[in-house]
Amino acid sequence: MTAAPALGPVGSYVKQHFRHFNAAALVDAAEGYRAYLAQGGKMMVTLAGAMSTAELGLSFAEMIRQDKVHLIVCTGANLEEDIFNLVAHDFYERVPHYRDLTPQDEAELLGRHMNRVTDTCIPEMEAMRRMEKAMLEVWMEADQAGQHYFPHEFFQQVLKSGVLKPYQIDPKHSWMLAALEKNVPIVVPGWEDSTLGNMYAAAVIRGDVKNVHTVRTGIEYMTWLAQHYQEVTKTSTLGMFQIGGGIAGDFPICVVPMLHQDLELTEVPLWGYFCQISDSTTSYGSYSGRRAQREDHLGQAGHRHAQVHRRIRRHHRGALDLRLSAGLVATARRPATAPPRALSPGSRGGAFRWAPRSCG
């Protein structure tokens, strides 16, 4: 075990001023992260939403370079949008009044091939079509050679080739480049619904790519992750820091119950740390907004030590909902005969029932 490094100016400021409510929960989460790494734990970070377009790379890339991230699970959007920003940042447009846009305003942006992500527009030609051209070359080359690679591996081939240079941001702010530099593994569940995933499907339909399995599938990602989890946890525990909800978190958290229940490898350790940051309203039916307690009952996380568990919610729209949970040490699944739980107002219709085999 090694001592956590001294706090820098930002950490010192946060420690001094963030003392209560969600601010205090943020400090708890950060201190738990630091302590977990100091104890020899490894950390998986999951990225949902449009974090790359929000330029998370400004901080996340440096975390990767400092060996604070050991596995990344992200959506296809986050994978590609880090590269879009890298190669086309100067052509992005910000729309600060996006809440007031009319249908005509939206049509005008679309007519100019500007793809809006909340307050930021990604240029189709300079970002997406440029990347499509580069990716099509490596897809076709692999297809003709009978080779198969994961989605992120094709992105890395393009980055290594240098065809996307010169970059339009400082490359140290690209988390994809940082992960490539540090050889941090990446898992991209549901890549098919991303922009490049759609473009790959189009390439298959056109016949440019003959074998649809030239790009390896989500099932192969899951089997790789299961093997990786077993290998890592031979010498340390693996923690999960989840940014947002959805498939980026739902996919990897299933690996432990799969190993325990489907492969009957009950000696495999549970997650060593869990923290989720989300702006989704919590409910028993919404996947993105589900409470962290659900994983306890489904054998995905385990029992939490009460003294390190925090769950803070702000009661106004769009605010942070942060769940911190560390020291996950024992399974505590809810029996299948448990009564149904009512949904929170505004969540999906139909009462949610605890499902012992569910992974969401």
C-alpha cells in the first residue's frame, strides 16, 4: 500500500470549500478513488452521454497518463467524438441559446450539416465524413485480408497511421491518444448505434465490406472483458467509476454475475469500488437513473459498508445525482419472490419487478 499523493491546487480548493451536500459527496468520491488506488486497486471508468464533446479529455487524458485509469468502457459516441474534436475542433459551433431553438432553426443547422449535441454542433464534413474515409480504408483492408478487429482497434490503427494530422487541438487533450499511449484497454458496447457504426453498416450494405464480422461484436467484447476481469483480479481488485448511465455502465457491471451464475466461478472477486455520477432522476424503472442499490440485489456489486455509502440527490431539474459506494465485499441478492416496487413519478410505465437474472 502506498500513500495517496499530495493534493494539487484544484484538489486543495475543493477540499477546503466543498463541505456539504452534493459538494461533500464529490469530495467523498474523489478521496475514495485516491485511497482505492493507493491500496493497489485498479480502476475502470465508464463514459456515457456526450462526455467527449463536453471535452472531458482535458482532464481525463491526464488521469490516464498518470496511471489513474486502467480500463475504459464507453459508448461509440464517446469513442468517435474524441477524434472528431481532435481533427475538426476549429469548425465546431456553439449554440448557447439551444433551449430556444425553433424547428426552423434546427432545420437550418441540419441544412448546413451541423449535428447538434446540446449546445455544440459537430460539423459533418470536417469531422464525420473525414473520419469515415479514413476508417473505410482500414475496414476494407482488414476485410480483404480476412482479419477481424474491435471497433476501438480500428480507430487506433487510424491514429497510428498519422493520416488525421495535423490536429486542431493539443493532442494531450485527447483521451483516445492518451489511452493509446498508455496501452489502456477499451470496451465499446453498442458501438453499432454510433455515427461510425452506422457508416460501417452502410459499407456492408454497399458491399465495400464483404464480411460483417470484420468488426468484432459486442458478445466478443463481453467474453474479452470476462477474461480480463479474471486476470486483473488475480493480483488486485477492479473498481468501477461510472459517469452517466446506460449501456456504458450496464454492460460491464454484468460481468461479475455472469462469471458467478453462468460460469459458476464463485471465487471471482466482486467489484472493489463503485461510484456513479449521473444527472438522471433515480427510479426503479429507468436504467440510466436506476439506484445503485439495484446492483446489490442482483449480485452485481455486493453489500456496501454503511460508513462509506453516500447517496445525494438535489431536488431540482438537471442537477447532479451522485452515488458513492466502496468496499463491496459480499453478495446480497434479493429473492425472486420479492414484491414489486412502485415506480417513481415520471419513470417508465409498468411496475418494476426484481428479476434475479436481470443485469440492468
